[in-house]
Amino acid sequence: MPIFAAPELYMKNYKRHTITAALPYANGPVHIGHLAGCYLPADIYARYMRSIGEDVVYVCGSDENGVAITLKAMQEGLTPQELVDKYHGMIKKAFEDFGISFDIYSRTSSPEHHQTASDFFKVLYDKGVFTKKVSKQYYDVKFKQFLADRYIFGECPNCHYPNAYGDQCENCGTSLDPTDLINPKSRLSGEQPEIRETEHWYLPLQKYEEWLKGWILDGHSEWKANVLGQCRSWLMQGLHERSITRDMNWGVPVPLPGAEGKVLYVWLDAPIGYITATKQWAAAQNKDWKLYWQDEDTRLIHFIGKDNIVFHCIIFPVMLKAHGEFILPDNVPANEFLNIEGEKVSTSRNWAVWLHEYLVDFPGKQDVLRYVLCSNAPETKDNDFLWKDFQAKNNNELAAIVGNLVNRVLVLTHNYYQGHTPPRGETGDAERFLTDEIEDYPSRIGTLAQEFKFREALTELMNLARLGNKYLTDGEPWKTIKTHPEYAGTVLNYSLQLLANFAILSEPFLPGTSAKLKHILKMGVTGWNDAGNMDMIAEGTLIGEPVILFEKIDDETIEKQVLKLQNSKKQLQTVLETDKEAEKTDFIPFKDNITFDDFSKLDLRIGTIEAAEKVKDADKLLKLLVDLGSEKRTVVSGIALSFSAEEVVGKQVCLVANLEPRKIKGILSQGMILMTEDENKKLVFVNPDGIVPAGQGVS
């Protein structure tokens, strides 16, 4: 069989394909917006390319450097390394459990990455690419350090939101410089910082402006309209030099003498993480990594969300061009954003559907989420994820079309032929039409996949299942088995062949479903080039028993998910109301003074949470088992909207140990966990700076 693919790709005769997915930031788990924007389309494409026999490496990894890591570490009472270890493990496991088929999932805190990023920087430095200049930046006198943009907050000059970041206002989206803020303050000390001089290196993007215009606007007019539009906007406004170093101690150190206390800007070292990951993969596979990054016969594709377009289409290509030894991206098929129930995803306010929680709430339903996110993918504009739509797509499409077809064909084959593939008898126009259609489907779906039109490709895949249902219904083998048994056998044989084709063509989109079908049909190892024919299941083959591929999802299950989000919305409203109060006062008023005797009555102990579980019929409550050294206490705490049961296990907490026990939801609670809030009004544990023995007193 021929390779079915878009002709323009193979006209270039690529020998291999390097596929990257944006590095997720290791300061929190992955949500479905990440999947829809980047990881699912990249996985579909990588699986498809492997299926047609191409040499593919699909790389990703955790982005573990930058200011947001140090801030989150401070909030959680962890070191930056402890924080990235925690979230790297969580993210990697969620991707593995969901079936994202990375060839390697690396991380940017590794020594190999530090070396790769340092070497890359030194090549550009030795070529004289960078400029060096003194600038004025904010400095925290109390903590004796310069402040990166996210270490500064203040009033937005545009919308007057009181807690805008130094680089962007989260409320109105305006890009900012720290000096734009009204009444700026340090996130470290809470005090107003000073402006002091510091020295940094800059990447002069303006020197590459004309080259970028030719390379992107003239050379890549086939890119998606949203990508070209954003690139054109940046280029028409004019590019400027961009600082590529920061005053910090966490990250890749600037590899130059006299640069102590400075690291590479995270957006310089993060895309180099793709190269590091490829190096590590190639070493493990005994391959030459340079072929995948420095050979003109390799096609480089970046899958990202729209917020990363400038970095992957302008900054990283300039870095690669300036280096001189690397290929440039051939395409950057960025997606727009996926909203949830009409609201923009907000991780800080917990308005998200987290992947690791979905996998717990919907075990075995990875393909359902893949289907819903792909069918509703924000390929050209922002789209919305609705739980009712999730239910409808599962029940009315996956279960009613695919599941129904598979079950009917298997049941009829077992009922009439004891599970053996029946022989073919007479054929007619219906069979000729079906054969012609199936021969065309690999090319039809494959071409759309090549063009990154995965929603349309998925629609064609479902049309194949619809075609199978219509053919089976029209053929009526349950009737013709009595009047024309040879034709009944023909209908079931052709239906089984169609299922075999569906099993192959669905693999990039629904890998779990594809694997189940191949196992049932005894297909063995197959690839895309095996599809398009009607002779894959030999006559007499004993197929597997009927199965329910997709169970119906009931209203109660969906209502629980909607309620979870509504509770987040209530929490969001509380945050907004608190923010309004914050506009009136910068600090929470102090309470009346107490005596030392009053304080000494409190028995404060450090404990370690050994186990946790949700309290039934109480969305806000977790039941905790806290180890206090000499004993273990059960504590009911209202933190379930901010923390899952899994993520609090192992965390050290401060407990009021002599609070009078009281029953909450029928559970005797023996103490109270001390909590505070971060700048986003998210709950944070009050805990020791380091690990201390369970039961240690606080004084």
C-alpha cells in the first residue's frame, strides 16, 4: 500500500522529524487547557507520524527554572529543588497515565541541561551576539537582592488592580514594566524596594528583524493564521533588545567570570531544554542527537499554546540562527486557549480541571477526554469545555456510534458464527461502495493530520464509524441469516474489516480504544499503511468476546464535577471581594493585645500528615491523620477546595493541639491546622522552614 500523506511534506524528502511540546512549568499540576492547547495535538501528530513509518523523536520535559519556581517554593515552605522534584514527578506520572507518548520527558534542573544551556550561551557570547549594559532595577534592601519582575507587586496603572505583577497585570492583561507599578512592593519583605544599578546581557532582536520578516512572512505563509497574525504584529511594531540574564541564585548560572549571582533568563534556557532532552534520548538509544537538530533532512515542529508564540517563532529562532549550527522550526502549529464552563482557566484560583484528578474521577476514560478535547480543540479560536458537552460526546457519539457498532458486530458474529470470522458470499453495490470509501479513508484522515487539522481528522474518523453503522443496519444480518445466510456472512465479514480499519486509523486519536480493538480482532502489529483494504481479518479467525468500549456517564457524575467548579467560583468571588477590601487597606488589622499567659495556654505542635481523605458529602472538608510523635490525631480541616487529599500527605503542619475536640460531620476532630493565604488568596500551610521531629513544640 502507498504512504498516504500530504504531498508537500514528502516533496522535501525529510528523513526524520523532531517534535517538541512546550515544557510545562513545574510549579503546579497539568490541567486540560494544557492538554488541548499543546500536548494532545502533539501526541496525535507524533503517533500518526510513527504509524506511517517515519523516524520520529517526540520530546518534552519540566521547565524548572525561573522566578515563579522560587516564589511557589517559598509559599509551600520548600526549597526550589524540593518543589520541582514534587511537581516534576506529578506531571510526568499524569502524562504517562494519560498515554502521552513522549520518547523522553526530561527536566531543566538536570546537570546535563545546565551544561547544554551554558554551552549554547557561550557560543553566542563568543560570537559577540549579546550586548551588555547597565540598567536600573528594584532591589530589596532587607533581603539584599535584586528583584525579578514577579518578585514585585503593586497597583496596575491601567485598571488599578492592587496586586499586579511586575511584568503583567493578571486582572486586565496589560504588559508592564516593574517601574510602571503604583506603590510597588517586594514579595520578599513586603516593603517598597529601592532602584539600583545592575549589569546584564541582552539579545538584540532588532538586528534580526528583516531576516525574521523574510523567513516567517514570506517563507512560511502556510503557518496557521493565528500564528502568522501574532508574528506579524510583533514584527510590525518593531523588535527591541531583550534581557537574557537575571539576578537570581536558582537556574542556569551565567558561565562567565564576574557573573556570580546571575542566571540565564528562563525563556532563554527553556527551549534549549528540547535539545537537552534529545541528547539524553539519543544517548540512551545509541543515536546521534545532532541528526535531529543540525541536519537539513530533519523537520522541526514546535507544538505550543498561543502565549508561547513569540518565544518559539521569534526569540528561539533568532537564537538558533545566531548559533549557526541548528535547523529552524518548519512549523509552529499553536492553538488558542480552552476556557472552562465559560470562565478563563486560572490556576491560582483553582478554576481548572486537573489531569491527575480527572484520572482518579474517571478511571479508564483517557480516550473519552482525548476525544472531547480534540473534537472541541481551540485550533483557530478560544473554545469552551463544558461538562454537559463532555457527557453528551461520550454518550451520544463514542458510546452510541463507536461502541454500538463494535458491540453489534461482535455480538452477531458470536451468535451466528461462534465468534469466527464468516466467509464472504455474494456482494453487491453496498460492498463496492464500502470498499471504495475505506480505501480513501487513510489518505483523507492522514492529509488532515499532516495539515494539523486534527478536529477535522477526528470527524472523518467518526464518519467511518457512522458508515459502518449504516452498512450494518442496511444489511440486516439478523434477518438475512434466515433468508440469505451467505449474504449475512458477507455483511459481518465486511463489518469486521471496517472495524480493523477503524482500529488502525483511530490509534493517534484514541490509542486505548485502538489497542482494545486490535486485541479483540487478533490483528497483531499494524501501521497506517495496512489500512485501506478489506482483507485484514482472515476467514475463520476467532475474535474476542463482545465488550462495552464506552460506558454511559450519568447525570449525577457530571453534576459532581459541575459542583466542584461552582465551589471554585464561590471561592473566586470571595477572593474578588477580598481584593476590593485590599484596595482600602494594605494590611489585615492587628487584633487586641494579649498577655504572655494568654499565649502560653496554646499548645502548638508540629505534626506530619500521614493520611488524608475527602469527607463524604462535604466538598470543603478533608479528614487528616496527623502524626504528633507520641500519638496520632484525627483532624477535620476545611482545605479541600485548595488541596487534594493526595498532595497533603507527607506535609508538615502546625497544629493547635489543645483545642477542645468537636464533632464535624460525625467525625471527632482533635485539633486545628494553622493556615494563611498567599498573595492570590490561596491557602498556604504554616509550617517549619525545615523538617523537624513530629510532636515538636512551637514557642
